[in-house]
Amino acid sequence: GAVVSQHPSWVICKSGTSVKIECRSLDFQATTMFWYRQFPKQSLMLMATSNEGSKATYEQGVEKDKFLINHASLTLSTLTVTSAHPEDSSFYICSATAGVPYEQYFGPGTRLTVT
Amino acid sequence: GQQVMQIPQYQHVQEGEDFTTYCNSSTTLSNIQWYKQRPGGHPVFLIQLVKSGEVKKQKRLTFQFGEAKKNSSLHITATQTTDVGTYFCAGRPLYRGAQKLVFGQGTRLTINP
């Protein structure tokens, strides 16, 4: 149990376009979902925390207008990278938690390359 | 803001040797979790420690949470090639309603068979 999927697993897009990444909890209802960004050989940087039906809480330095997060249901959250630039190229990972004990289940990640 | 420091950044060992990674938080934690990320993969939950001074074991892995709930360690006895990966600690801040985890930088373990 506790499986989180992400789609797509990789995407290549041109500068200026927008890309949507989906994160789904397949066999549990996720009270909270998190979006992370990971650069090669580095740690996970939390971008935002989202609870179903409410606005996401963004970490300091993360542009909310550039990284749009929608958490429409207890099993789905989306991250849209708007007007993508090459510096947005990264590995984006979502995670979900079902509450106590707040163990986070990670999705397989989405590798975004902006050309 | 809160920081979680993890050392060493890299560790290379011979198969069969022991390995330890250490995690220190700038503030007291509610709990700490450990994750393993294999090369090319995503983080996978290993364990959560909640109580001051707690020690938990999973086969060859021993996890400790410090008495002050500000530091933690992961020790692997007699490493095997399957232990290769990056080990992250992640601390949960001690304030009401805290949901997020603050991740350490990770320790990348490589093993010479």
C-alpha cells in the first residue's frame, strides 16, 4: 500500500511554455501533499505544502505565480511550471501523507528539461 | 530558519565495513525520519524516531535519536552492495501543526565490493 504516482516521469519542453505535473495517491487519501525540487546529487528542497481544498503554502523564495499548485482532491495534486526557463530544469518530486504518523510517501519524480 | 545538517556528505567503504551518518538540527525536533534514495530513484521511508533517546533497529541498521531531540544517527553494520544510495535524515519542527520535514543534505554511500 501507500503508493504515489507521478505523471509524466520525464518531459522536455521549450522555453516559455508551461508544463503540468500530476501527483496521485493511488491507495490512500492524502491529507497533505508536498512538492520538492532536487538538483543532481543534492538534497530535496521543499517548494510548497498543499492541503486538499486550500491554497498551497509556499516556501520562502519560491514564486507562487510561477509554480502553480492545485490540490483539487484527496488523491490528486498538480504542479504547473509556467513560462518555463532552462533554469527550471530539475527533478520534481511529490510526496503525500495520510496523517499520523506523518510518514511521507514519495512519488517516482518527474525530470523536467527546458530547452 | 531551521536547518538540518548531515555529515559526512560522501562515504566510500569496503563491503563488510560499517557506516555511520550523523544528523544535527539547529532546533529541537518533534521527530526525525530517515529515507534512502537509490541512484536514479526516489526517497523511500526507512523509519521514524519520536522519543528522546530512542534507538531502533532494522536488521543491520541502527537508528538513534538524541536525548535533546536535536541529533540523530544511522549506523549500518557490515555493509553490503545493496546498501548503496543516499541516506537523508528529515526533521519535523517542534511547533504546533508542523507538517513539513526539513531534509538534511544527505550522505551518499558507495561501496567497493
